[in-house]
Amino acid sequence: MTDQELVLALEERTRLHTQWVVRLRGQVGEVPFELLIFRGFSSSTTHPTAFDPDASVLPEGTRLDQAELLQGPLLPSQEVVLAGPMPLKDLLAQASW
């Protein structure tokens, strides 16, 4: 499964579990990359994202390394990490949800 396919699967999962936020971290080349997924929508906190919902939210050359499951809605000053950091594929496992 590619990183893009994993992102799409996690978007679908967050549509069903609206109380959780998924945070993905990795690199675009040598630059840190972070993506938040909430209620089926993805947005990068470190790179611009296209307005086209059919366009990939991952810039060319993105390598995702870890995922976290957070309590939503996300309050940066009171962040609650429910699971992770872990590999993306592990977050898709039912036990993590």
C-alpha cells in the first residue's frame, strides 16, 4: 500500500470516528512534513495543499514515517495522544481504533 493509499484509508476511518485526529509525520526531501486528518479531510501544517479535493495532499517526494491518533478536536495547548507514534500501517489496525 502506498503512502497516498494509506492517507485515503485514514481519511475514510476518520469519517467514521469523528472524535479523533490523525497526525502523520515524515519528510519531503530533507524538510519535515506534517499532515492532520480530521473528519475525512487532510491538511498539511507544513506545506501548501491544493484546493482540488482530487489532488494528492502529499507533495512529490514525501516519505511518511509515523502516525499518531489524537483526541479531537485538537487543542494544541492540551493535546491528548491516544496512540503512537507508530508506523502508518499499524494505525490502520483495528486495535488502534
